[in-house]
Amino acid sequence: MRGPHNIWRLVRTGATFERTGAMKFVLDAMDAPRPLRIAARVLGWPFKWLGIEGDPAMPPATRALTALGPAYIKFGQILSTRPDVVGVELAQQLRVLQDRLPPFPLSEAKRQIERELEKPVDEMFSEISEPIAAASIAQVHRARLAETGEQVAVKVLRPGIERAFRKDVDAFYLAARLVELLSPSSRRLRPMDVIRHFDGVVRGELDLRLESSAAAEYAATTARDQGFRVPGVRWAYSSRRVMTLEWAEGINANDLEAIDAAGVDRAAAGERVLQMFLNHALRDGYFHADMHQGNLKITPSGDIVAMDFGIMGRIDEYTRRVYAEILFGFIRKDYRRVAEVHFEAGYVPADQDIDEFARALRVIGEPIFGMDASKISMARLLAYLFEVTERFGMQTRTELILLQRTMVVVEGVARSLNPHINIWDVARPVVETYISQNVGPQALARDLGRTVRVLARLGPRLPKLAEAALVAQSQPSQPAPRRAAGVAIFLAGAGTAAAGILIGSQLPF
């Protein structure tokens, strides 16, 4: 039955996209060839009466996905992080997707809490409210712990949400296969990989233990950040389908009137949001990847409180250094260095012309810096950057796409708090501090120290590795042992150098 079900879901999807006017945007974003456009229209047009129009005030793509339900809403939200796949225009439409849905009854939430935590609700919570927020995957209740009296937020998954998502994800896989079959040119966008990425993200969000873990890690990495807070996890009251966090007091970041009434310095709050995000991305390599106004609160003292940790981003240390140098190069208008970083990192193929690439980067940067601060648009910068890097053969870097998309969202939050904020001036001290600590002699010394520690652990094995290397070198007919021999000789030599460094560090001169 799965095949007919998936086909029917695609028919309903096509019909809804036709009725809302979203089909054209989707096909244009895919640069779909004529056969695929005809197939999509044939699939949807005869059944247009099945489509649900949704809110006419919404952009077409947002309207269609909202009408189709939770899995489509979540898919749209994740696609909004991939302008390289759907294009900047469609990504901007999808960014406004809101997954506010009708809540399910409190009685059902209590039954789920009791099943998951294996205790009567009244023994755990002296109070528990009606839902205060309901989204596509879960809803949130305000409660009070019976044992301590602490106020907490309790997040509970929607009943049957796992099965509902599984059905829709199966249909998404079928759609991706059809797109690849009918539009060979779309394979560069890797439709199946996009669906697998979505599938993985949703599986993570459907297990609240993983979100609890993400919240705890984020709280640990940001613990020393003044003016920024992450609610603590209450592990005794959390499980796969229930997550309990300390209650976060504050004003929603989109309620500007209440923020002003509380006497908050909005300009300072805007700078703090942007600088905290950059610190988390560059310094920690672990950042909130869904940092829109709905997931932020601002306290009367101006502190930023983050919420909802279902989508987090992670960047390895090498990539952080590359990204920081790219940002730093743009800030300093050193486009040649920005080009060199792309080549050194292997992002742009070595057979490309570095001078031409630097000139193309200047075309991106100069107009941005020439604008009034209130008109500088990171979205425009990213649109140009995607266009240029694709022209020079740069492969898609998913981790950078997520980081750049989140930076656009954070810029929007900062600008809503202070319309005249200059993102480059605010970003400069964060990027310069990171560069001074992680690129150059200080970073090299730290990297060498780490290398020495690793080699020191191999110390007892180095003599045998060297002996095996010499034996392997005498057997030229076995290339694999010769490669191993080369590694062993390198390790032995590096071990000797490490010993020299360690000994030298103990000398009194």
C-alpha cells in the first residue's frame, strides 16, 4: 500500500502547489527542464480542486506548505537553510514559515507524560498549564515541580507524530527519485541527499533526548558568556517524548513594544545577539541554527535567552579558521586574501584563476561596503557569493550554508532591534579576536603542542614502528607496506622532534 499512498500524497501536493501559485516558484528554483514542468503541471492541474488554499496573505510557497501539514512545514523550514538548493528568493519565502498549529488536549499531554516518565503527573508537577505554544512536532506547557516548586517548561511530542512524518518522508523520497529521473540537470542539487538530510534532522527532533542533550551542551559551551543564557535541562523529568527545562523569563524578541516598555537598550541587545552568535560559531564551533525571534527572549536587563534546540550547527576547527579568514578578508576589503583562503582550503579547484576569483569577490564586497549601514544586506551578499562560487566550480559546503543562513536570520533579529546596526562594525571585534588567537604564531604553537602530546602517547611504540619501517623498505614489491613504512618513519622522526621540543622546554635558557 505504500506505493499508492505515496503517489496520492504527490498528487495532493501538486494540486496544492498549483492552487496556491507555488508551483512556478518551485520549478524555477530547480531550473526544471520542460519535461519535468509538464509532468508537474499534469500531476497537479486536474486535481486542483483537492488543494487547500491556506492564508491568502502568505507567500505562495509558505501558503502551500502550511496547508499540507506538519511534515511539509518542517521540510520548508529546513529548505530555508539551503539557498544553494532552492535559490535565495524561495529560501526567503520559506524563512517566514511558522509552525503554529492547533494544540492537542492537556489530558492527552498528561497521559503521554505519565507513560514516558512512569509516574502520575500529580506526583511530578503541582501545576501544569494548558498548552502555551503548539508547533508541528510538539507543544509546550508551563508547570511547577512538586518536589522543589521550581517553574519549568514541559515539551511533549504530538500523538502519532512519528508515524505521520514517516508517511510523508516516504513520499518525499519518491518525489526526489522522480525529479532525478525527469530532470538530470537537477542532480547537481542532490535531491536524494537533501531528503536524507531532512530525514536525519526530523529523526533527531522526534527524540527529545537528543534535543535535551543539545541544550545541555549549548549551556556548557556558553556558560561564561555575560548577557546570554540557556535554560537548564531537568533530566529527571525528560525522556524520548518529553523534555523539561527551567522556565525562561523574558520578553519575546519580536515584541518590540514590551521591550521598549521594559526599558531595554535595543541597540545593545541587537549587538549582543549578533556578537554572541559569531562567538558561538567561531570560538565554540557549536551554534544555535534556528535563532529567529520566536526562539529568543530578552530580559529587562537586556540578557538574551535562547530556546528550542532542535536544530544546532557544528563546525570543525579547521573550517572555523577558514570561515573567519574569509569574513576577516571581506571586513578588511582584502579580496586577494579571501580568494587565497578559498584555494588553500580546496573550496575552489586549483585550475581556476585566482586573480579572476579575487576580482569577482571584489564585485561582491565593494557595493556592500558602499551602502548606508541600514541597507547592508547579508542576504544580498550571500546571493552574490553563491553565484560567484558556483561559477568557479566550488562544491557545496553544507556546514557553511547552514552557518551563512543562520547569520542572515541573526542579522534580521539584530536589525529588528536596531534598524541602523552596522553588521560589519559589530562583527569586526569578534572576528579580529578569533583571528588573533587562532591564526598565526599563537595558534601554530598551540597546534604543535597538541601534536607533541599525541606523539608522546605513541612514544613506547615508536621503536617498533621504526623497525617495521626499515624491514618494509627492503620489500619493494609490496607497495602497501611501503606506504605504511613511510608513515612509520615520519612518526619516528616526529617523535624524535617531539622529544627534542619537550626537552628543550625544560632547559633554563
